[in-house]
Amino acid sequence: MTSSQGPSAAVPASPGRPVPETPPVSDRNELPDRVWTVPNALSVLRLLGVPLFLWLLLGPEADGWAVVVLMVSGVTDWADGKLARVLGQSSRLGALLDPAADRLYIVTTLVAFVIRDVVPLWLVAVLVGRELVLGVMLLLLRRYGYPPLQVHYLGKAATFLLLYAFPLLLLADGGDGWGWVAPVAWALTIWGSALYVLAGLLYVVQVLGLVRAERAGTPPAGAGTRPAP
């Protein structure tokens, strides 16, 4: 479900149809500094849905409506990346908002689930701990003047699995004839969590490699795109 508005969002050529001139870029900081775009508006809409989703889960426990919010989030997640490519509206802000919205949904869902005993505490600790570690890695990158690294495809796959697993876990927990989805929900949760942690480890390895190269005085290839201090 993660469709980043980042550097991979170059506009494909299509015979017989003019396309916006958006040159491919290799770094998030090379994207246009746009704010008022349709993809960014969709990303903001997704972010605004986070507190609504959390309230539906913990307030009235309206699980059906919470699932609807997750579904709308998934549609807008796909649409913002698609529109960024089609309309040539990729932006630096969009490349930051898109993964931020995904992570907020994952963390808020996990917190709500552990409060309601839908998932075990250890699973939440592992996934939230992964986010804390990545936060430290981002601080390291900033210290050495590097922008955030691009999202690994394993991270995108993990987010896809988890955001499909969560509504199924919610439906299975609510009963009402939905108990049969529990094995599917837990399979997606286990695979998604494993890939999520693995993607985090790969990110840590990349960051530590950059730091070691900087300390050795031999910046790795691509370090030239680092913004000047």
C-alpha cells in the first residue's frame, strides 16, 4: 500500500500523450519544493485520519468504522503516489509525508491493539522499538549532513502486509462470524513484522556504513548529493 512520492516517482513516457517534464532524481532533496499539490493534500488527509482512527478504536470501539478509515487510508496511500507520477507533482514534502503517515498508522494501531488485548505486548515492543532505533539513525544522518535514506522495498512490502493485517485482526477480534479470518490476519502480521524488522536492520547497516566511511574520510559513492552544511 505504500506508494512513495519520492525519487522513484518519475513520470513514465506514454505514446501519443504529453506528460509533465519531471526528470528522475536520485535523492529526496533533489525533488521540487512544492506544497500545494493534490498528492500532498491526500497525504495530509491520511494524517488527519489518524486521531479519528484512534478515537474509533478506544472511544466507542466502533471497529467497523475504524476499518473503513483504514481502507480509505489505503486508497489515498495508493492514490497519492499514482497521482504524483501521472501529474508530475512529486515533491520533497510528499516524500516525507507519505512514510510518516504509514508509520503513524502502524504505531497508533499497535498502541490501541495492545490496550484492547488484540495483540501481545511483546509484538508492539518489537515494532515500536524498531521505530525508536530508526529515529536514532535519522539523528546520526542529520549529524553527518545526510538526508534520510530512501525507503527499502522490504519496508514497503512490510507496511503493505501490516496495513492489511490490522483490519483483519480487528474483524477477527470482534467476532460476529469473522473468526475465520484470524489465521490469515496472524499470517500477515507475522510476515509483515518480520519484514518490518529486517528492513529496519538493513537501514541501520546502511547508516552505520555511511558513518564509518565519513569517519575514515572516504565518503561512499553518492555522498556528493549530501546537502552542504
